Amino acid sequence: MEGGGLGIDPKILIGNIATFVILAVILKKYAYRPFLAVLEKRRREIESGVAKAQEAEKSLAKIRVLGEEIKSAGEKKAKETVAAAEIKAREKAAQILAAAEEEKKTALANARAAMEKEAADARARRQEEALALALAVSEKFLAQKITKDQDKKLIERLAQEL
């Protein structure tokens, strides 16, 4: 046992160190670097996924806001359309009522004119009848020589006929 009282053989120690260094170099080159490359690739993919998820969340938030704006605009447009339709309906109703009122006035005026014409025609017929009757009475009266009794009876009879 050379090398002291610890029982360490320098040749074996140097051989173990050389084996460890060779094994460390081989593992670093063929196992550690590819393993680190795979881990790095995986880390980048995860970061990319997280970034895309955050971007998707932002887009989704923007889409929700845009959806709410569109919904609000649609509701506002619908209210405006309903209000405009109500105004048009009121205007149309007012026009219809005005036209109906005008027709009523025209019909009443026509009816009054027809009644007045009918009344005038009836008056004219009564006057003609009265004249004809007066003429007939006058002819009978003039054709006869009448006494006072006959005159009284004739007047009573004519009054009854009328």
C-alpha cells in the first residue's frame, strides 16, 4: 500500500479519475446536450403555448367587448326603428283621421244640399198644387152664382179637403 495510511492507490485513483472524465465527456456530448436540447425545445413550446393562450384570451376579451358593442348598437338601432315606425304610424293615423273627417264633412254638405233641394222641390210642388187648387176653386166659384150658405159650405168642404 503505497500512498499513505489511507489505503488509496494512486494508480487506481488516476484510473478512476480518467474513467470519470471520459464518461463525463461522453455523457455530456451524447446524453446531456441532447437532453438539454429537448428540454429547451420543450420550454420554448410551453412558452409559445402560454403566449398563444394569453393572446387568445386578449382576443376573446376584445371579441366579447365587440360583441357587447354590436349588441348595444343593434338594440339602439332596433329602438330607433321602433320609434320611427311609431311616429310613422301616428302620422298615418292622423292622415287617415283627417281624410275621414274631410269625407264626413263632404258627405254632410252633400246631404244638406240634397235635403235643401228636396225641400225646395217640395215647396215648389206645394205652391203649384196650391195654385192649381186655388185656380180650380176660383173657376168653380166664378162658374156658379153662390149664395152665402153655399159659400160657407164650399169653404168648409175645401178646408176639410186640404
